[in-house]
Amino acid sequence: MHEQLLLILGLLLLVMMLVMLAQRIKIAYPIFLVLAGLGISFIPGVPVLKLDPDIIFLIFLPPLLYEAAWYTSWNDFWKWKRPISLLAFGLVFLTSLVVAYTSQMLIPGFTLALGFLLGGIVSPPDAVAATTVLKGLKVPKRTLAILEGESLINDASSLIVFRFALAAVMTGAFSMHEATGQFFLVAGMGIVIGIAGAHIFYAIHRFLPTTPAIDAAITVITPYILFLSAEHFHFSGVMAVVSGGLFMSFRAHEIFKTGTTRINMTGVWNTLIFVMNALVFVLIGLELPDIINGLGEISLMEGIKYGLIISLIVIVVRLLWIYPVAHIPRWLSEKARRDPSPGWKNPLIIGWAGMRGLVSLATALSIPVMMNTQSEFPMRNLIIFITFVVIFVTLVFQGLTLPLVIKLTKIQEIDPILPSHEQQAGIQMRLDKLAVQKLDKEYNELVNSNSLLENFKKALETDIKLHQNHLNSLEMCTNRRNDMAEYHKVMLDIFALQRKELFQMKREKRFSEDEIRKAESQLDLNELKITGNKHL
């Protein structure tokens, strides 16, 4: 056990060094992760590691889904709900259907239920892979919003397909009529449990005397409790985590009241998700030799052939589906025509960004080894192997060529969105004016007697006149303790009011949530200049 743990940690360190290399040569790190997983399987003498499939599913899925929900812009999600829904539900079901019937005809002994199982696994693209590849590239805001929204919901829909297909394989019975009814019941009640649980955690964060460390720890615990609570009643733990994550994200301004809390939590979650991404590919690298040996009568070349065919199917089906989704609703609805046309470039980028990743791999590894005490799960190793091939092809081939596609299409911003620097100037101007009004209304006498506050107000007024983004007043501090205490108290009061104003801006939908988050982060940093780490 100690040797296996040391091996995993050593390989994890090796993978992280490869990620550093990926950053150095400016290649998206998920591409290096899948290459690392393949490379680990070729290391001579590496022991085979076998983990409980249920443990893999439970450990990895809840936090991955929760993190995706947390960073999803609700305003963008709701604005583009039509294309997101058609991709997240329509494309997932279509891909699962095509993969199911193709694999049944293609692979000897492959049943339709196993086909739907495979389809549910490989149908959802990975948000981390797409956003990492697109990072630093000039793509329309609409493209990113649709990809992020799709990846949030398609994980849920594909995992529900996976769940029903798994039940059909295990029991040998499947009814479309019953499955449809169960789908809405399982998903709907999962949402109910997720929102109810989120309210409980909201109350804990909001009303109990937590610290930034406790808040961060509770956010890590939350997705697991939501998931297990829903699964306990045989409802969708995936929908519980997604709905709970969206609720908590929307109310984050109320429950995480200090900049220290938000910065600390961001660091915790960035580290957690990165390590989970790396760890899953280490695990597949350790299991891959055993998976290949367990292909049975199917040779390695046949497995690769099946994987390549399924990869081609998921790529082609997505490209064929994306253009009708983008344009047919505009022909049918006057409301849809109010938004600028996506043209042919935007759908092409969205279609080519359908890279599979961590969720598909973790789901495949969660397939039980045994049907019961007597028989093994049919074709388990082949399904996992095909999944790895699909991830490899889509991540490496599409991931490496996506920047080239973007460059060749010369895609421009589609919607009338203000440039980032203009949005930041508008946000900062509004916050500065609010601060001046607060000083004039409630702290006018104190401003006249406190040189720090007087200088701060003058800096704000200069900032408003010159349209500057950064304030310099905090650098003018002195060692006068009484003035400093008063100054800190007033500044924290202003920061709290400005956060409420940022939330109001979010509701008005005038500025993008990305830019509002940047302004909130700047507020957090300004607050940390005053408070340091005393909240920890």
C-alpha cells in the first residue's frame, strides 16, 4: 500500500512537471495530461492499480460538477439557454443514440444497452479542456458562454443516460416509456434536493461565525453531501450538485463577505480541480495495461479501430448538429432574430471545441467490475479503452488544431459588447461615485478632520474626472493609529456597499459577469491591503 501511494505521488509530480512544460510551450495542459496517461502505461515495471469504481465516481464527479456550476455565469446561461439546451440535451441524446446503434452493429457481442452506456460516457465535451485551449485566444463572448453552459448541463444529461443504460445492462430490461418518466422524476427531484441542500449551506455560511478556512472547507464538503443525499433517495446526485452549485454561486456575494474568504476559496478550488485532473489521468495510465490485457478476444488494433470510429462519429455528429441549432431557431422565431447572426464561423468553433475529458474518463472508470457475484460486467475494459481513445483523439487532434481553426477563420466578436477596458472603466467610475456619495452623506465631518479620508476622497474625485481604473489613496497611509482605525472602518464600510452595487449591476445585466468578477477581485485585493490575513 505504501509503495503504491509513493508511486502515485511520484507520477503525480511527474505529470505536474509536464504541465509546467505545457505552459512553457503554450499548449493546453489537458492535452499533456492525456499524453502523460498514455506514457505511464508504457513505463516498464509499473504495477497495475485497481480501485473500486464506485469510489472513483464518488471522489471525482461531485467537485468537478460543483466547480463548473460555480463559475457558470447565470446571466449568460439564461441568455443563451436555447442553444445551450439544444446542445446539452439534444446533442447528448443524439450522440448517445448514434453511438449506441453504431457500436451495436460494429462490435461483435455489443448490445444496444452497452451502446447507450458507451454513448452516455463519450457524449459530453469537457469544459476544462475547451476553456484551457481557448485561453488567450480571441473568441466571441457568446462562444465561451455557450461552451461553458453546455458543459455544465451536458454532464448532467449524459450521466443520467449512463445511469439508465447501466441499469438496463445490470437488469437486462429496458422500457423507453418508463425510462422517460423516470428521467424527469429523477432529474426533477435531484434539482429539488440540490436547492434545498444549498439553502442549508447558505444559512451556515451566512449566519454562523465561520472563518475563510472553514468556508473553503465547507465548500469542498458541499458537493459530496448534495450528491450523496440525492443518491440516497435514488434521485440524480448530478442534478443536485449542479443546481446547488448554481444557487450558491448566485448568492456568493452574500455568504462570502470578505476578500480573504474569496481569495482563499479560489486558491483551494483551483488546486483541488487541477490535482483531480492530473490524478485521474495517472490512474488511467496505471490501469491501461490491465484494461488492454482484459480486452479478451478483441485485439489491441481492433480496439483502436473501434475507438477511432467512435471518435469520428462524435466529431461529425456534433458538427452536423451545431449548424441547425444555430440557424433554424432564427428562421422560426422573431425573438431569436433579435440577436446578431452567429454566421458560419461561431458554430464551427463551438463544433470543433467538443473535446472529451475528465468527466468521460471518470464515468468510464466507474463502471462496476462485476454484474453480480457470478459474472463480470460485459465489455467493461473495451468501453474504458474506447473512451480513452476518444479522449485522446479529441483532445490531441482537435485541441492542437483549434487555435489554427480560430486563426484561419479570423473570427470577430459577434454581439455589441464593450471592450474589457471600457467595461472596467464604467464599473470603476460607478463604484467611485458611490463611494464619494457615501462619504458626503454619512462621513462628511470625519472627512474634514481625518487627513487619510480627505486624501481618499480627493483621489476618488480625480479618478472620476480622469477615468482612471486604479486608486492610489491607500498608499498615503501614516502611522497615526486613531486616524488609521477610523480610515479602515470607513473603507470597509465603503467596500461592503460597493459589493452590493456590483450585485445590482449583475442583476441589471449591463456589464458582463466576467468584468464584474474582475472588479470584485480588485475590491478583495483593496480590502486585503487593510485587513491583511487577520480573517484567516
